[in-house]
Amino acid sequence: MKDEEEKIVKKAKKGDDKAFGELYDTYMPRIYRFIFLKVKRKQDAEDLSHQVFLSAWQNIQSYEFRGFPFSSWLYRIAGNAVIDYYRTWKNNASLDNMPEDYFSENPELAKNVDAVMDIQFVKTFLHKLESDQQNVLIMKFVDDLSNKEIAEALGKKEGAVRVIQHRALKQLKKYIDESRPYSKTEEA
């Protein structure tokens, strides 16, 4: 797989748009998921994901193989795009701007409410974590990257990634425990 990816990247570096299309098809879902879990709105995640791949296409000549997957480079670009997004982001979302029928009874929508609520629940607490902690948890548990791949994407050592992951999980558990409607004394 690694050798095959390297061949595809080399073709893309020579301007082969079909080869870059293969990279896009392979990595777009992961990069989108990574960004979506870090930003507030689906549209913003889509826009940022496309910006990441546009930037990758424009700068692919500067990409160098260092023994890590191409995705490590893309995650680094995505992380920077999210940072830039939050530097300029203004929360202007309002329920007043939603179409009236958006909240109407819809059987298909009802089936997905639990899944959406679970994602929103996780996103709420994920956003409370430090940026590095968010990145590590998303890359590790959502995108199933190894600590080595995460370290390369974030420009950190593998040991640092393990420490960040441990602290992030501990903090996430604390946030979840604090959000429960009952106290520990009521459980006993």
C-alpha cells in the first residue's frame, strides 16, 4: 500500500490530475471527518476540506516522502486550516435563520436523531479540550491512525502523542462525569 501510494503521489507531483483525484477519493472522508469534529457547522467543514485539498494540489511539489503516509501531510494542512478558521470565525448561527419546515415531523429525521445527538454530545466535550488533544483523539479513535502517523502529522514525538492522548481521555471523562444530571453521592 505504501509503495502504491508513493507511486500515485509521484504522478500527482508531475501534474497528473487523475492521480491526485485518487488521493482525494482516498483521503477526503478522513480529512472531512477530522475537520467536522473540530468546527461548528457541516458547511464550514465541507468548505475547509475542499480548501485543504486545493492547498495540497497547489503545494504538492513541496511534499517529500519521509516514511509516513501522505495523509500525515494532509492532516497538517487541515490542522492549520482549522486554526485559520477559528482566527476569523464569528458565530452567526441562529435558529431564526432556519426554514420553518426544518423542525417539522420527518420519520427519516427521527431515525437519525439519536446518532446526531451522540455526535453533538461528543463534539461538545471535544471542543472543550486543547487543540492538540482534539487532534490526537480524532486521529486516533476516529481515523484510526497509529501514534507514529499522528506524531508526524502534528510534528511531535510518539511519546508526546501518548501523553496527550492519556491527558485528553482523562479530561474528556471528567467533562462527561460533570455533565451527568446526578451526583456521585446519589449513585451510592
